Amino acid sequence: MNQAEEQSALMAHGIGMDEDDSMVWRRLKAELQAALPTLGIDKIGFASADPFTALKDILLRHREKGYESGFEERDLEKRVNPALTLEQPQSILSIAVAYPSKLQDPPRSAPEAYRGILSRSAWGTDYHHVLRDRLARLEAWILARVPEARVKSMVDTGALVDRAVAERAGIGWVGKNCSVITPEFGSWVYLGEMITNIPFPPDEPVTESCGDCTLCIDACPTDALVGPGQLNAQRCVSYLTQTKGLIEDDELKRKIGNRLYGCDTCQIVCPKNKGMHFDHHPELTPDPEQVKPLLKPLLTMSNREFKERFGNSAAAWRGRKPIQRNAILALGNFRDASSAPQLIELLRRDERPEIRGTAAWALGRIGGAAAREALAAAWEREPDEAARREIGKARKQLEDESGQVREDEDQV
């Protein structure tokens, strides 16, 4: 009986875990590890499918403090118990695919031609598609050798916590910036996992750690990293750029800077990422004009234009409005006077109160007689309460600045 027949026979009669059976799965694991380059997977780890018991208390405290983003699976039991996703699971396979951290010949911002930036997680083809492709290859590889196997793959939106699975499977450790850091690729990796009823021998967790380094915590623009491995998602710039509503906190608006989607600050400053750059997956190679786009053209972009330009990117999943709102914030943060006519037009005519309110804030930052006049007119007609508050704050800012200028002139 050859290895494939041996594996199939084991599955047909129920998976055994005696010494002979264990050797079969050990050999299959070794075969799979050797096949990784043909599957387009950079690293794989094997973990038990036991419940993540200690994680539940952490997630519960996280929820009680209001630190969740709202994008997570709401059922905590599903997040910690693999058996609620696949009946009688035996193993979880965690995969990592490395992605680029540097742009070749990146375009530069210039006066009246300022640019925004997408985080590296949105460079190239949407990583959800890339990882699903890799997991589909992995499933096909396993089922070709063990046809009776049961598998369930997940990417990002699955119930389990990717980072907890990856840490248990020996992919890397969860850093103080809440990213999984691998010894080989730093934290520039996408993660996916597969639950199966094949009892693969588990790998040992990585023992390396961040030590006493706190660079990521110190560098976080909004102090969203409230402690080592603890993130208040409600203050995280990456989360904020993906929300659809009006961001009313002026400090957070300023901290977003020119980020259109995501934030890489805590990874950029990480010493473990120094010199780490991987561009061996062609579909993840970024288009510099897509990931560092000019801001002003984004303001008038139609839904069709948005889909044509960003539809293949992970940044497209929340639609056009967050990108446009963030572009307005960026122009306000740049104080780009050349964008005032377009911002005034948005304030007057855009049907979305989030866009009108954000345009008002940006005009308050930019200033000028035209901005002051447009804000005064908008104050009289704005029906949305939140947008009206932004208009009022912008008018007050311009009045305060105008009063300061007059006071300075009187002292000359």
C-alpha cells in the first residue's frame, strides 16, 4: 500500500492517532511543507484545534472597554471554538503570504498637487482574493491525497482570530503593535487559516518576542495602542479611515493626515521590519499612482470611476465615500487653498451630509474669504445636525483666526 492509499484507508475507517497513524500524518505534513513554493504560500504552521480558552476572557474585556471595531464576529464562542466552524476538528493550518513594503519610484506630493496614501495592506490585488486562491490550492492539494478529508478555509472575515491561530501554529508572535511578527518576513504578511479533521502534528510557537521595545506604542498617532498587544480600535487611524460616517473629533481628523485607507505607522517603526521587503508575488505589486493618488481628482470621482480605479484593491470594500471623505481631510490637513473651489462645491451640492460636514472642516482649515462666505451660506441651509455642527465649528475657527490677525495688526 502506497502513502496515498494508506492515508485514504485511514480516513475511510476513521482517523486514528496511534503511533503508525501519526507517522502517516507526519509524512503528509512534510510533503506539504515541501510543496509550499508551488502553492504560492510563504510559510505554513500547524496547530491543534483545541478551543482558545484564555482568549475568550481577553476578548470579553476588550468588548467591555469599548475597544472593538465592530467589524469582528459578534459571537465570542465562534471566535474561540473551532468546533463551531467545523465539526470534530483536529488541526488548524495557518498560512502566511508576504507582501511588499516599498514603492519603486513613488510619486511625490507638490503644492496644489498633493497626494494621499493607501496602507501596504491595500497594495496590489485585494489580499482576500489572493489568500482565497492560496487556500483553494492548499485544499486541492490535501483533497487530492486524502479525498475524504474535511476542510474549512477562512480569510480575515472568518470567525476565528487570525493572529491567535498564527501564534499557536508557530507562524510568529503577536507583537505589541497587535501584528503577527514572523522571523522571516517581519509583520508584512497576510494571514489565512484552514480547519481540518486531519490530525497533523502541531508546531511549536515562536519564542522570539518584542522584548522591552515600545517604539510602536510610542509612535501610534492617536494613542490607540493602549498597552502591549492592546488596541482601542475606536481610536485606530486604520479603523477610522474605514468608517463611513462623519468623524467629529477634530484631533482625530488631524491625526489621519493624508491617509486614505489604513495606517502603517506601528509597523514602519518596528525594528523587526527593518530591511524587510518582499515583491515575489506579482499580483501584490502596487501601482504607485493607485496607492499614492492625487487628492483633488478623488473629490469628483463617480462610483463607476471608483470601481475602475480601486475595485481590485482591498481599499474598495467600504465603497467610495470613506476614500472621498479622507481625501477631503487630507486637503484640509495640507491647507491646500487650490482645492477650496471644489470643497465649496461639495459643501453646497453633495447629497451626503458626511461629505458636506467634512468639506466644512477642511474649508475652516484652509480659510479665505470664499471659504468664509460659503460656510455662512451653508449654515443657513444645512438640514443635517451633525454637518451643521461642523459648519459652526469651521466658522468659529475662521472668526477666531481673523480676530487674532486683527489683534496682531493692532500691535504692529
